[in-house]
Amino acid sequence: MQQPYIELRERRELGTILSDSFTFIRLNRTPLWNVLLRTSGVFFLLSVLLSGLYQYVYIESWMTSDPLYFFGVLFLMLFGSIFFIASLAAGIYAFMQNYIETKGYVQEEVIIQNARLKVGQLVLLSVICYFIFILGGLFFIIPGIYFLVPLAIVFPVFYFKGIGKRASIKAAFKLTSGYWWVTFGTILVIVIVIGIISFVFQIPSTLYLGTKTFYSATGGNGELSGDFIYLFLATIASAASNLLSIVMVIAFGLVYFDLDEEKNRTGVMAKLDDLG
């Protein structure tokens, strides 16, 4: 039985963007899961493992004061995160595009093929965006924040408009022009909501770490080095945070559609074309 169809290319308020993101996942959970498992599953495992390694090295470096080892693993973790987010965005936006084209009758194999073709380009686009953001932050914090808003929707711009990396960055800045504050507020609320949910999963490891630290300070055996209970809890929290990125990527896609509809009326034009 065909699930209810959600029109993605339309204007949305903040609350609708969040609720429709969760609804989209709920209605398409089986095909979406199948697609993401085959497009970003390996990168998800890599990201989680590198996060666990980072937690382990963080404890060991704190004990041994070895900053070089620590920053080396930190770099690997960030690199793994870039690959995971790029593959996740490729899978989700390929799914959303096919969802629009087929009116909800998604074609998993087509989506997977299209997503895999975009992963490498999205990785390069991620690196470029990181450099732009860091460059803006080096001059002053305000340019960094200003750049953050258009850069947040670069991935959907790149995928749905089908243009190059440089053109996507220019288009993202143009799309947010005149709507920067509204888009900033929307993205901020999305990040805060996802951050709060993510923090819930971090509570067990945080409480465990606090208990061990307090016990150590009072003269007990609170040694964290080699504590695999803490590492397990921290890794589970990292995995949950990565899974919540699915909601964030979908929400950013809906933010893009909201802006594109406001400025270009893409959805309205498509409906008129369908009517002939």
C-alpha cells in the first residue's frame, strides 16, 4: 500500500520543517534505511569506531600528556566524519529527489547508484566549505557565522540544482540573501533540538565519567585508562548522534526547498507543468 505523499517543494514554517522531517523518516523508514545502509553504512561504522578510538586516546593522552598522538587521532575522526556526512547527504538527497520524481514510489537501486556517484564530490565540497568557514572565522567571528548559514544548505543546492561545487556555493549565498536571519534562526533551532536529543544519549557516559572522577578525587580507584565501560557508553552516544544526523540532513533539505520555493517558485512551476 502506497504511503501518504509529502510534498517537499513548498513553503514551510520552522515547526513544520521539524515535524515533516520526522514524518518523512517515519513514512519511508524501510526504503530509506535500505538506501542509507548501502550508501553510508560503512562510513557510519568507520565514524563510530574512530570516535571510540578518539575517546580512548583522549583519556590516554590526558594521562600521558601526548598531544601529537591526540591531535593525530582527532584529525582521523574529523576525516571519518566528513566521509560519513557526505555519504549520508548523498543517500538522503538522492532519495528525496527520486521521491519527488516518482511521487513517492521510490526506486532503491536508482537512488543507490545516483548517491554513490555523488559521494566523492560531496567530500570535496565539504573540505572547501570547511576552509571557507575557517577563513571567515580567522578574520573575525562574525564572518564565520555569516558564512555558516549559506554553507549549511550547500549540499542540497549542489544535489538538487545539479550544478558544480563553486556554482553551488555562490547559489547558496544568493539563495539566503535577504533571508539570512530567518534561515539562521531556523538552522539554530534545528541544531538545538537535535543537540538536546543527542545529549540524552550522552547522559550515561557523562554520569559514569563524573562518578569515576569524583571517586578518584576522594581517594578511590577512579582510573579511567583502559576503562572499557566508559568507552562503550561514549561510543554508543556517538552512534546515536550520527543517526540523529539523518534528521538534520533532511531538515536542511527542507530548508533549501523552503528558500527555493520562496525565491524561485520551483514547486509551483512543477505543479503547473504537471497540469499541462
